[in-house]
Amino acid sequence: MQTTTNDAHPLCTNADTVGPCTLAPRTRAPPRSRAGSPRPVDPRKLRADDLRYLLAVSRTGRLVTAADALGVDHTTVSRRIAALEKRLGLRLIERGPEG
């Protein structure tokens, strides 16, 4: 089994599939508070399922395939990742027309 690593994002090491990174490149700075320092993310406000969905998408490279592997509808995966992105204040995956 071949492993690929994309230096654009630390989560793009994947032993299950070989292909381009599906996670968004780091183009935006972390959210900042009014004082100018990075706003911390409270880990208690993150849902474990949201992180599990993100991991499945990073492993499979597609929302639909990740949803099949998780046993949920692809709209659920998309919605939960969008909620996670909003909570963190940054884009985590590149969405293409093919899912």
C-alpha cells in the first residue's frame, strides 16, 4: 500500500488512498479576537461525529464515498462538515462538482 503526503495540510497523509489532497490548503489565518490574538477553539464545542466525518472524507476523497462508508446520507456529511468549518472559522475541504 502506498502512502501520499501533501505538505499543504498535515491531515493529508493517507494510507488508504492515493490521490490529491481533498482538504483545503491553508490560505486563511485562524480567526482572531478583537484584540488581534488568535481566537481559541473550545474543544468541548466540537462534535466527535463532525471530526469522524472529516476524517472519512479525507480518507476517501469524496463526500458520497465517505457517506457510504459511514452509513449516512451524503447531505449529512456535507452539512456536518460545513458546521465544523463555521465553528472553526475556516474552510477545511475543497468542494468540487463531483462531491
